[in-house]
Amino acid sequence: MSEGLRDRKKLETRKTISDVATRLFIRNGFEDVTIADIAAEAQVAKMTVTNHFPRKEDLVFDVREDFAAWPTALIRDSVFHDTRELYFEALGAKHALVGFSGPGFVRMIKESPVLTNALHELHREREAALTHLLIRRHPEEELGPTLAAAHLATVLRVLFQEVFDRTLEDRTLEDGKAIVDEVWPLAEQAFDQLEPVFGGY
């Protein structure tokens, strides 16, 4: 088997395990599903599950690296303005990285302290990535880059939570457009409030 085929098979297996786990978690509750249950349903060995996902909560947040790296990995020039632009692009696209998912997924996370803590950890990792980027770009400053990163990360976290909360409340449009329409002006307000202080980063 070629290396490319092996890699593709691994990705397919990983996705299958993640999809199966999420379906079981939503149906039965995160705490009530075991790794053995997931392995049996996905028709793989328990070790295969843990090799792909060392922690049970990683099965839910299988976009961990992308979540933490976004938007840092896509920033070109201005950290503030690029983050703002990237946020609205993701909001318009109803992307998972800004909070879009199904009501069952949101309810599962809200009902599990383990998953709630794991989500907070993802937000902290995103803030750390922004902090490191700003410190590299502004090594001459002491506190400014850290404060800018903290404020930007807070805006992203609060807006993410707004999408989450509205996901459980919204019953008007299945495609999530109502949520986009509601959150968009809130996001504009949030970034506008930061710009006078941190728009130069």
C-alpha cells in the first residue's frame, strides 16, 4: 500500500470514528458512552480509537488544531483587521470555528462539564496563538500585544457563545441564517469598540 493511500485510509478511519462518537454522544450523552461503545459501533479496535483520539473529549472537538490556529494561521498584515475580516467571512459561511453546529451538538456540550471545560481550553489555546503572534510582531512592546490578544480572543469567545446560545433558541430557519443576521451587528459593535485601542496591531 502506498504512503498516500495509507494516509487517506487513516483520515477516513479518523472521520468515521469521530462521526460515530458524536452520534452516540448526542443520542446517549457524553458521560454515558464508553470508548468500547464507540469502537464497537465504528467496527475498530479500542486502541485504534485512542490512537486517533487520546482523550475522550477529543472525539467531540476533532478540529482542535484548526480551532486553536484560527485565525492566526490566516492573518496576513494587520492582526486586528485581518481577524475582523476572517471572522465575518466565517460568520457568513456559518463555519463551525465560530460556533455553528446542530442543536443536539450544542446541548451535548452544555450538559457536560468535561466538554464545557474542553471548549474553554480551546479558546485559551486560540488566545495563546494570538498572543505569540503579536509578541513576535511587536517585540519592542511589553504589555500591549498580550492585552490586544486577550481582547481579540475574548471577542471571538463571546461571539462564539452567542452563536451557541442562539442555536438552541433558533427555530425559524434550519440553515442558520437567522443566527447570522442576529450576531452580525453584535460582532460589528464588538470589533468597533476594540478598534480605537487595538486597531494598530
